[in-house]
Amino acid sequence: MKLLKLFVVLIALLGVFMIVIAGLFERIEPGEIGVKQYMWGTGGYVEKDHEPGFHWGVSGIHKFHRLDRRTHFLTFSEEQSVTGGSRGTGNAQERGPLEIRTRDNNRVSVDVTVTYRIIEGQAWKLVADGNKNVYKERVAEAIQGRLRDELAVLDTESFYKTEERLALIAKILPKLEAEVAQDFVKPETILIRAVRFPQLYEEELQSKQLTQQLTELAKSQRKVEDALKATGKIEKETEAMEKEARAEWDKKLQDASSTNQVEVATVLAEANIYDNQVRPSADANYETLLAEGKLALEKAEALRDELRNEALDTLGGRILQARAAAENVHFESVTLNSNDPSVPSVIDIDELVELLVGEN
């Protein structure tokens, strides 16, 4: 029971602690800017913007105002004019299209989107001025008035020329920035999304644009034809130059071929003359050297036989011949008296040699 009571007490203390913590700290979400206000005493606002996270603030003593940190989108469009009025959700505001009277007194309906953000570090000033709930409408009115005034300087043709529209927007943005700075916001981009003229004028304008496009197309076709003519002339000149160059090179090739044939014939004739002069002498020398070599070989063989005969005519030669004869003697059958010591053994080559040659 004591453990259960202790557990219940701990749970209760934890709950009280969480309630105290929740009452002492305020959480600012990632997409928000926090502005802290003192509710007691002299009151007033903390002169800084609070970043996302937890911040010290006692409930009942302090109050946090939350503003949208994200980019704001203000859109003037034809779709909103169908539903009527203006509406906004979160960081998006929508109004009807801008109705402009051009410099040449034509009416035009323009869809525009403008993006802006609260200036960093100045959200507390916006809240301190009391414009927390109305600054979006104030900014929308200021932007709408400035765009109407500035776009009215364009004439009808300038509205469908992208370069002129972009140049004008580049001039409008600094003026718009100065105008809405009092609401502590800064415009970032201006995007003209659509331009519409009255139906009859739109048809006339499209017809005019088509005529201009056809005119430009005719000019382009003319340029193409001129280019084709120039190309054809260049092509013919190139063909003529190619033929001339080819004929010149054929002539040079023929001349070079003829010269080479003459030189080859001259070399072949000189080679033939040289062959007729040198070959007989070389053949005679060959036959002479061949005969001399054959004679020298025969003399060497004769000398060899002579020296061999002289060597064999000596005692050693006779012994050598006798030994060779003894080694080559073949007996089909031999009957010897093994008891007679004077009978030589056929196995003893030396004794057999002595028998054949005789004693010295």
C-alpha cells in the first residue's frame, strides 16, 4: 500500500511539474515568429523577434503573439473574380484580377502574383503598431494601387511583349518595397501570369498578331531564299574550283607518272647492262674457284691415303690391323685341347694377335 501511495504521489508531482513547465514556457513553431508582450505593470513588447523553439513566458504575465514566418502569396486572378470578393488562407491571399486602362485607352485584365515576407527582426514593430490582424489587407491594398498605377503606363502592344513587361516590373519592385516598408514587409517577386483583353479586341489583336507573324514568316522565308541563292552560287563556284583543281592535279599526276616511267626504264636498262657485264666475269671466277677447290680436295684425299698407308706399314700399324682382324674373326666351331697350355685361348685377344703377327 505504501508503494502504491508513493507511486500515486510521484505521478501527481510529475503532472504538477508538467503543468508548471507548460505555464512557464511558450513554444514557437518552425513556421512562426514570436512576439512577447508583458501583460502587467507598464506593459509593452520585447523589442526582438523570437525564433522557433521554447521561450520563457509565464501564463497571465506574458503573452506571445504569433506571425507567419513563411513567404506570403498575394494573387490577383480571374478565378477569384468568379467567386467574388477576396479571401486568404494562411500565407495565401487571393483577389480578383487587376483591371487596367492602357496608355492608348484600352481595357485589359491582368493576373498577377506578388510574394513578400515580414522583414527579419521587425515583426515585433508590426505587432506594437497594432497591425497584426490587418497588415495583410493593408499590404494588399498598397500593392494593388501601385500595380494599377504603374501598369497603366504601358500601351496595348507592350502588354504582350515580354521584354517590356519584365523591364517595367524591374522598375516597380523598388517603388513597391518603399511603399510597404511602413508595414514591415518586403516584396520579393512580381509575376504577371496572364493578360486578357475584351473579347472583340482580343480577336482583333490575335488577327493582328497573326498578320505580324505571317509578315515575320514571309521575311524569314525571304531570308531563306536569299540564303539558298547564295548557297547555290557558292556551291557552283565550289564545283568549278573543284573541277579546275582536279584537272590541274590530274595533269601533275600524269607528268609525274611519265617522269617516273622514264626513270624506271633508265634504271632497268642500266641494271641490265651491269648484269651483262658483271655476270660472265662472276661465272668464270666461280668455275675457276670451284676447280681449284676440287683439286685441293683431291690432293688432300691423296695425302691422307699416303699418310695412312705409311702409318699402317709400321709395326704399330700392323699390330693395329692384326688386332682389327682378330676382332673381326668369326669361328663357327673351334676344338681345342684345354689341357695343352700351348694352345691359345680365343678369348684372349692379345694372345691371338701375337699368334697372327708373330713375336718380335
